[in-house]
Amino acid sequence: MTYNWWHSFPKLGELENVPSNKKVEPVLNDESFNEYDDSSDEYFPGDNEEPEFIPFTGNPGLLSHVPDDEPYGFFNLFFDNELFDNLVVWVNLKANSIISKGLTPKSNLSTWYNIDVVELKKFLGLTILMGYLKFPTLRTYWSQNEIDNHPIFGKTMSRHRYETILRCLCFYQPNLVDHSDRLHKISNVTNHIIKNIRTKYYPNENLSLDESLLLWRGRLSFRQYIPSKAHKYGIKFYELCTKDGFILNMLIYKGKGTVEDSRGVTFGIVAKLMEPYLGKGHTVYMDNFYNSVPLAQFLFENQTMVVGTLRKNRKDNPKDTLNAKLRKGEVAHVQKGNIHVIKYNDKRDVCMISTKQKLDFVEVTDRFGRKKMKPNIIVDYNNNMSGIDRADQMISYYPTPRKCLRWYIKVFFHLMDMCLWNGNLLYNMNVKNMAHLEFRKCVASYLIGISYNQRVVNNRPSQKTHNLMKVNNRKRCRVCHQNKLRKNTAFVCDTYKDDKGNTIGLCPDPCFKIYHL
């Protein structure tokens, strides 16, 4: 006889009347798992038991010393000096290669001279500034028009030189790469940044894994179309993040051959991204694109727990449980050793899988202040799955990538944005909180070679230098006027003046004190 251990909980309104220690009898069904192997007696046996506890043994935090507590030092953890040196070599090789093939009479490269690290940093610093100084064209940044003029660009580098460097950006040596790899034009930078992330920071217990899409509408063999994403068309990144959005690992989708794994594509993606963090007691949160019973079993055997949504049609799923007809507020549950699978109906059916906790109900409050009961697996998933969305949100505010005909240039600038965001998070953890825009300004100013003072200087004189002065012509009191009271006064402030240079009328008490607070 085969056992299908699932039970339905009462509706939400009746939960408070159910004792927490109530035993739920299993439903017996001889045909529950006929589609599985003959060992179905050990498939999902037992009642709602707690999974085996896996302790977290990682050592979270910075693994490398930062020379100073400046924002650039944290950015430089990932976008380091070695990468700058390599970029200089690659760019100069590219430029000289183009020149050797012959130039047109008016080519920008006719005046080319090799760049160095200092000039490359200035180039990247100006590019970071363009992320939040939005002008319609590249040439507008060097405009001398009073409306568009931003002098930092012209003082740092000529437009001609900037465009020439941008034309020669390259991230590989042609004779040292495998040209059969579709990502060979950017893989050197990607691998270098991932290596730096692994060696400079170790995360806390909870991780989230999902995909991100970089907008790209040009022709590209591995361009993806995802209707649920904001951009819909683009280059897909598989990313592993912490709960707060720190990007730990990434994998760029390149079509066939992205991963080679006999257990399946999504299985291979998760295994590759999680490889540096297996065996440490982490919990990884994933959506139904990745999750499956075999994957959960594999990760648990490697001391890693899983919480996430589950597709009904995955191989080795408990079909009867996931196909159960439920009323609102009911849940169907089944267990196999440490793996718990549930189906819950609130506004719609939701299927979940977990190797971290057994099924229980917890009270939550929605955005309207209404309290309701939900399965703890769903609540835990909602609280820890937002890492990739958080990273995408923050990077999207001031994105460096611009329109470009070469996809790998856009990916490079996106990787630089990732380093800026990761550095900002570590700076906030270890030094002080700083807004992402301020962090980007500090890094850009360091790269360009200018000083940037975050503090806003108040040029208004202190209150001690302000005195009441009597005048012959009475004036309307500024404070009373703001409070919609019409009152004239014979006193003014001897220091403050309005936009036209006229003194400001103020009643001696209390308007004079209120205005100078």
C-alpha cells in the first residue's frame, strides 16, 4: 500500500479554534504514486516532522582589508588595479590593430596615442557621471551652450579623445581566447570580477537566486525575450545574491552550452552558482523556474537548504497533492524525509517546497493593516527572495550603459555598475550609510582626480550676526505673510535680503526668532 500524506487545514477564520497539537490523520490512497518507482513506500513518508537541522558554519563579512574608509576603496575591492592594468593593455592592442589595417583620412584614430591607467580612470569616471547626468547625445556633455554646459567633461578630457577610447574598448587578446565561446569578448572581465567577489566577501546564511535582464534590442544569437520583465528583450544574467542585494555570483546566458549537466539545465545553473557556498549551511531561495524535488535533495545532501515555489509539472513531484482541489485558506501537505511540499490556496493556488522548516501557520499583516494567517514557508520565502530585485532596482536608477552597437560594451558597463552597488553595500555595512548616488559621485570624483565634498555648506550667516533694524517705511512681515496674516512692521533684518536685494520685514517678537531658526 502506498501512502499519500496530505491534509487540509480549516479556513482562515477557523484557524484560531484548532489546537496546535492536533493530530491529522493521513489519507490512504493505493494509487497515489503509481507514476514513480517501486520504492514508493519510502517516498514522502511520515507526518509533518521537522527537517534535520543544518547549522550555518560560514564566516560572514569582509575577507580583505580596505586600505582606507573611502568609497573608492570598496569599489576597488572588485574593480581592482589588476583589472585596470589589463584594460589598458587590451585597449592599446585594439587601437594599434585598427591602425595597422589602415585608416581613412579623417579618422579619429589618426591622432591616437596609447592610454595609461590614469587616463582610463578618467574615462570611466566620466562614464559614471553620465549615469545620472542624462543628456540626449554624447556630444551634449561637451556642449558650450549655457543651458547644457557641464565644465567637468571638457576640463577632464576632450570629446574627441573620449569617443576614440570608447571606440577602442576591448576586453581580450585575440590570440589568447577561445573564439568558439560566445562570451569570449567579455569573459575575462566577468571571471575577474567574480573571483574578486569570492575572495573579498562572504555572505550571511540566506541567499536568493534568480535571473536579471539587461536591455538589448540589437541582433544577438543569445538575446532573450521575457514578457514578465520590464525591458522584455535583453541579455539574461543568472545571479546569486544576498537578502539585501549583494551580488555574489553570476552566469551570463549564451544559449546552448551555458551549462553542461545531464541532470538538466536549471539543475546545472543552480549547482554552478552555488558551488562556492555548498557545505556551509546556507539557505537558498528560488522561484519555480529552478526548483524541483531532485534539486532540493541534492542541495540538502550538500548541507544546503532550499525554500521556494514549485511548478506542478516537475518530474518526481507528488502529483496528487499538487493537483488537490482546495478551498480558500486550505493547504495540502506532503513530506519525503527532509523535503516538505505544500499547496496553499489564498487568492490562487501556490505550490511550495522547503527543506528548512515543517509546515506551520504564522500571523502576518498586509499593507492595509489587516492580519491574516499564512503558511510559514510562504512568509519565509517572501521575506528573503527580494535580493536580485533589490540589486536591479538600485542599479537601474543611475545606469552607466548607453546605446551601443557592441553588446559586450554594454555588458562591461553593467558589470561596473554591479561593482559600484556591491561596494556601496559594503561601505554601508562597515563605515556609514551613504546613498547610492553619493557613493557613485565619490567614486567618479576619485577616478577623475578631483575632490568632492559631500557636506552642503550653509552660506547663511549665523543668527548672532543678525539684528533688528528700524526703518521709516513699514514693510509686510515675511513670517505673518507665510501664515496668511496681513501685518506690517517697522523692523527688518539687517542681513537677509530677498531676490531683488530688498530687506525683509519681520515682527520683533516672535517672527524674528522664527525666521532665523
